[in-house]
Amino acid sequence: MLGNLKISCPFKEKGCDEIMLLENHDNHLIKCRFNKKLCKNCECEILDDHNCVRSLLEANKYLKQDLNTELVKSEILSRKLHDLKLENENFLQTLQNLSNSSPLDSRILSKV
């Protein structure tokens, strides 16, 4: 009777949506693609031909690519910030020029 009980895969949080009979649980765990084994030395996923050095070099390569992408994004944002600061300075200067040109405008702009 318990063998007919339906349960979710214990790796549901990792993405497995499989719902199985309790009696099929052990077989599913062996085959589940979300049941990744990690090496206790390098903490990389263990594949059939696991090599810690090769795995870490591969992970390092992807991290360097991610870092370079983030550095490019940071540089773009820095340029945009610089441009916005210049635009703000120009705007403030324009306001100042307007306030100097008319006494009425000066009273209004002083409240801004």
C-alpha cells in the first residue's frame, strides 16, 4: 500500500518536477539529472572522467568571462554617470543664467 504513495523528487528545489510512486524513488534518484555529485576536493560536478585541475580551470575561464562582462558594464555605467553629471551642471548653469537675466525669474527660480 505504501508503494502506491506518490512523492516528489527530493531534488525538486534544484528543478526536478518528477512525481513518482514511492516504490520507484530509489531508481529515480540514480537517474535524476538534478542529482549532481560534487567532488569533495574541488566542489565541481563529478563527471565520468573527473579531473579537479581541468574542472577548476574550466570554472575559472567562465568566471573570467563573467568578470570581463561586468567590467565592461561598469565602464559603460561610469561613462553614463559622467555624462549625466555634465548635463546636470549645464542645466544648473542655464538656470543660473536665466535667474540673472530677469528679477521675476530670479524669485521663482530661487524656490526651486
